[in-house]
Amino acid sequence: MKISVLLIIATAALFSCTQASKSTPETVDIETVHSVRKYEYADSLGKHLIIQNSFPKGGQRYKDPNGNDYVYAVFWTRITNETVNPIELKIDFPLDSFEIPSSSGIYMKLLLPSDTMTIDKEPLYDYGLTVKSFLDNNRHKSSALRRTINSNDSTAFYVVAVSNRGVDGVLRTGFSLKGLNLLYKIFAYKSTPEHPLMNKKEIDCGSINLKNLVQQK
């Protein structure tokens, strides 16, 4: 049964996400499994835009007001603007849930709480987000985020991933850039860390207004 909850992010132990019809297993860098994923981009002046994506927290059961059970996990992303120009950040997650290709019958959706994530919340349970009340009130709504990030400033926000049930596997997610477009990448691993196999899904979900950024190695 599909769920009408926007995808945010799943747990390392309970979710396994894969790319839609184009998903195929491949080997991946162990760094992607064990580390917080960070992407850096430089403009023509050598000034950087930095996107940092967290590990998941949560992996708990959520029961909606109608008594239906789901599994959720919470992620956060921090975007730091070291350029001389303000950034207009726009994110829109798809309204509908999607099926995990390698796990028939498992559906996920992404949600964007309006709360701002701050560094003092990092050690807290669910990164300090009150998940139940948020899902009770927003699980059927569309999910979007609009923020301005001024020069030499940063912003951090939550992503919540919800599934009708969990499966074994290790999940990592995060935002990255392709030109002006924001992509949300979901990596799922179902083998040993030494020889991981990965299924990947990419969601084209938003944009920024800075041109000619080059990803740094």
C-alpha cells in the first residue's frame, strides 16, 4: 500500500533504497558508507559552496492517527555559502511515494520540516525534531523549502524519510549539485562494508541560483 508521506531519509539498519527502473548494483567507495557525505563547489573567484549531509537517526516505528504503522528516519543537511553572492535555495520533493525497486511492496516518501537544524541539536534523539507531531500533521502534504543563504552564512534543515515497512540494509542519502539543479541521492548497501553493492536513486528536487560552480575533488 502506498503511503502519502514525503520522503526524507531512512535508517542505516532498516531501510534499503534503490534506483527506479535504471537501478543496477555497482561497487562504491567505502567512504560513502562510513562517513558524512560532503560536497564542495568553487565559483570563478575560488569561493566555495559546501553541502554537508548527515547520517540517519531514528529508525523507529510511527503509528499514524488511523493506527497504520510506518518506519521513519531523520537526516539533516547544512549548506554553507562562502561566495560573495546570496543563494536562493529551492527544494520540492515529489508528492507521491515511490516503490523501492529491489524490495517489492516497500514504498517511501520524503518530507521537509520547516524547523531549522542547529549544531546543538546534533547529539539529540532524532536530532531534536518532534517527529510524531510533524508526521501527524504533514504526512499527506506536499513538501517544499525556500531559504536565502547570505554570503558567508549557512543554513541547516531536516529531511525525514518514511516507509510503510523497513528492510535490511545500510542507507545513506544527501543533496548534491548538477549545474544549477539540486539532486537528492539515496544509496542503499546490502553487502559487507569491504565489498559493498549499491543501488542508487537520484531525485531532481530543486535548484540554486549560482552559476558555473565546479565540484572540488
